[in-house]
Amino acid sequence: MSNRRVVVVGQGYVGLPLAVRAAEAGHRVVGYDVEPERVARLVEGDSYVEDIASDRLRAVLADGSFRPSADVRDCAGFDLAIVAVPTPLRDGVPDLTYVEESAAMLAEHLTPGATVVLESTTYPGTTEELFGPLLEKGSGLTAGADFHLGYSPERIDPGNPEWRLENTPKIVSGVDEDSLAAVVDFYSDFVRTVVPVASCKEAELAKLLENIFRHVNIGLANELAVLARDLGINIWGVLEAAATKPFGYMPFSPGPGVGGHCLPIDPSYLSWQVERSLGYSFRFVELANDVNSHMPDYVVRRLTEALNSRRRSVNGARVLVLGLAYKKNTSDTRESPALRVVELLSRLGAEIRAADPHVPEDFGARPGAPLAGVQRVEAGPQELAAADVVLLLVDHDAFSMDDIAEHARYVLDCRGRLRGENVELL
């Protein structure tokens, strides 16, 4: 049923696509965010999320179906509210401050019959044991009896042109049957396939399982890459051969580390909860964390060894870093391993230049920020030829692999895209 008043709390990589899609489906949507700079850009029709083109944003602004706001008063009177805010780790411990603040804010405007859905990734039990009680405390209403409450994990894959919000199956859950029905009804307006599950905890754990699956298998590929090199085996040939098996195998590739929110952070939510609740460790997650978090160090070690073999020191070497985002063809720098690589090389005295057509030039440039002192350049033939090392960290389509292979003196390719006498694969 469209034409409901919807509030989407958080206008990032998850919240903005959700808000725009709901507006396109006929709802009256307020996109609430605590960052006035973000809201100002949205008001001007300037999208900072690749998955939402600015013309789509301007269309829902023009017809009045979408209104960005940093004013909590604009959240009043909602029929349905979605919370899509960050859930970071602080010293290895889940920080649900943004979720708690969102619940407290929405509770002030919660009315009987309304629906509230949490989308932020978190540990099983958050919706019913933390989020719901905060809504009840602030509103005086009871979840299930007075208002609907559910959880629906986001499945946004930034930069993926094939799988978008509307055609990616959506897991949904509710604290009771009526809540589940309300959540199903809302998402069915603009998502083709809705997948109801029995409880909010099942939905919360399903999201973590999806991320842990990738995290562990990428960790396996990364550790194999390190071991294969020491054994004198080309891991990329091994991966290509294994990928020909049409059953019982799914290919994962090594790289300079993992980034975004899903892999470096989300699996640790379950590891933390298992330790806290059951008193033992989730060994698969902890091992994957250890392997993947040390890949930037391994990249720098390989680069150092390569320069040494050419009678060149890292200190003073001109290094051209290709790619600063954590993911191909996006501007998403959250937990990007490239930033760690740049930090380590800077400490060793390398002269670093960086190219990334998706990441704004002013990102991380202020004093003390990850890219302070790093010159931003374009990866043209002259820049490629001038570098002692070209370090391919992200294989954006905008980078010409032919130009890199032709003009670079030496390339450390962390994505397995290049071949040649001047190329060394991770």
C-alpha cells in the first residue's frame, strides 16, 4: 500500500537508495540524517552514492515525494520508519550508539499502528532486546501490541549494476505475525522478492552468515596466496583451474585486504556476542580477521622485497597507488585496505602518488588524515612511466590495463589483472 509517510534514518549507502526507491514507489519519504552537509547536497539534487544517479534524486525531489532533512521535527507523523545507520566497532566492541540514538528519536514520534524496521547490521537479539525496548521506553507503547517492529538486513552491493535494491531478495522479519505482515507489505511495494523468516534473530544471524561466508573464504584465498608464493606456485593459475569445476566450488580471489562494513566489521559482531554470551571464541571469524587484516602489511613487504631486488629502497621511491576505495568502481573508502597500505608506505618514506577517479580529491587530505601529503594524480602514461612502482590495489574499469602494462617499469598487481615481464602478481 503506497502513499504512506515514511522516515528513513541514515542517508548513506543503504539509506539513500532505500529512501529514493520508496519515494519512487509512491510513498512520501523523509530522508533524515544528522550530517547537515549530506542533507544540503541531497537538497541540491547532488547524489554522493553511485547507486543513485543525481537525475533519479532530482526527480523525487521535484515531485515532492522525497524530502531530505536534518531536523528531527520532520520525522513526526510517520507511518513507517526504517533505521539504516552505521554500527561500527570501537576497540573490538560493537558500538550501537547510532542505533540507540535513532530509537530514542523515533520513540518521541511513535504512534499506535506505526511500523519501525531496523536494517543496520548487528548481532542477533538487537532488535528485540535493545532497539525495541528503547522504542517502548520513549513512547510508552508496546511492540507488537501497539506498534509493529521488525528487522530486515540490508543487502546493498555498492557499484553492482546487476543486483540492485529492487531485484535483490529481501529478508524480512517481525516480533509477531502482525509485525511481519506489516513489514512484508511495505517492502513488497518496491522489492520483487520478499523472504519472510521466523524471527528477528534468524534475520539478524542470516545477514552475519552471508558476510562471514565471504570473509572466511577471502581469508582462505589470501592465506593460500602467501603460501603458494613461498612454495613457488602461481596462485592465480591455481584459482583459474579450480574455478572450472561446475559444482561444489565457488571462486574467491586474494587481494590487499578487505574493506567496507560487511567484512572487516560485521563478522566481529557475532564473534563478540559468542564470547560474551557463551564464553568461547568463534575461531573461523577470528582467523579470517587475522589473515585479512594483515594483507596490507604483506603487500608492503612484497613491494619492499621487489624494490630491494632492484637495488632500490622504499625510502624515497616513487610509488603510484592505483585505487583508494575498498571496492571496484565505487567511491566507498570505508575500512579500505588501500588507506592502510598508504599509511605503511608513508612511514617508510615512500613518495606516494595516488589515482582513483571515483574518490573525491579532497578525501583524506587534511592534516592527520589517511591521505595527508599524498599527491592525487591521473593514471596516464607519463605518470605510470615515472613511478618506480605501480601498485594496483583496485582494478577500476577507468584504469587502462593496457597502459599500465605498456608504460609502467614495475607493477605489483594485487588483483591478478595483468601479465608481463614487468608485472609481479600478489
